[in-house]
Amino acid sequence: MRRVAFAVYPGFEILDVSGPSAAFNSANRALAAASKKRVYEIDVLSGAGGPVTSSSGIVVETRRIDEHAGHSIDTLLVAGAEQEPLLQAIADRAMRNALPQLAGDARRFGSVCSGAFFLAALGLLDGHRIATHWDACTSLAQAFPSVSVDPDALYVVDGRLWTSAGVTTGIDMAFGHDHR
């Protein structure tokens, strides 16, 4: 079983989680239709765990991110948000402490949309080519000059790092994911 974990925080964009999650679930359904075992299990993580309200008001139940240290995560993705919730999330000590270790231990890690800012703030994008929302490309590149932002990419795979440009491109990225 491959565990796909989404890191979220108050004000996160629900489609950054629901879209890619649906893609992974589609892979599970296709495998089941072929009489094969499902491959993906989805976890949603946050700093404190418990219910977290998205930007659209939908509440998602989460697990504490620090409880996953040492657990096997195949793919770790950070959801994006508008600027203020994203800045508050970057300041969350539990998230800042846990994400680098989880990203380091995961087979793959990355972000959907503006979640790239969180990874960049942690230094996890330094020296990498990445994608983020078209409206955030310039500000991300200016704030983090050691990151190569590709403003034309729908999603970018740079080694273990997977980043997508926006809400629906997170779905494209998940479908481009290795489903073997």
C-alpha cells in the first residue's frame, strides 16, 4: 500500500486535496476492476490534527503531522492557499518541524498550486525547477531566487520533487504519477 499524505492548514484550498485524491482513487478503482489490489491510501495531515476548515468552509478531519514521523509515506503533497492562510501555516511550528523530515523520508514530495511557497520557505525547493500558480510565479521567484520557477509548466517532476501550477493541474500531476 502506498500512503499519499496531504499537508493542510486552516484556509487551505480544498480542490488541492480533493482533485489529486480523486485521481489516486481512480487508480484504485481501475486496479479493482482488473481484479488487482488497490495501491493508494490517503491521509490528510495538519499541525494540530482534528478538524481543519478549508477556504471554502468545508471541514476536513486530519491527523497530527508529527505523529507520522517515521511512518512510511510514499507521496507527500502540501496544499496551497491564499497568502494569509499560507503565511500562518508557514509559521506553524508543528508543520515547520515535521514537513522537512516527512519530505526527506517520502519517496516523492511536492506541492499543489501555492503550496510551493511553504516548501520554498523550508528550503526544500532550493536548486529545483518547480511549477506554481501562474499568478504567484513572479513573487515566488523573487522571494526565493534559488528556486527555478517555470511559469509555463502545468506540473514539474524534478527528481523526487513534484509540483503543480494550480488547482486542476494537481489532478494532472496525480494522473501523471506512477500508478504501478
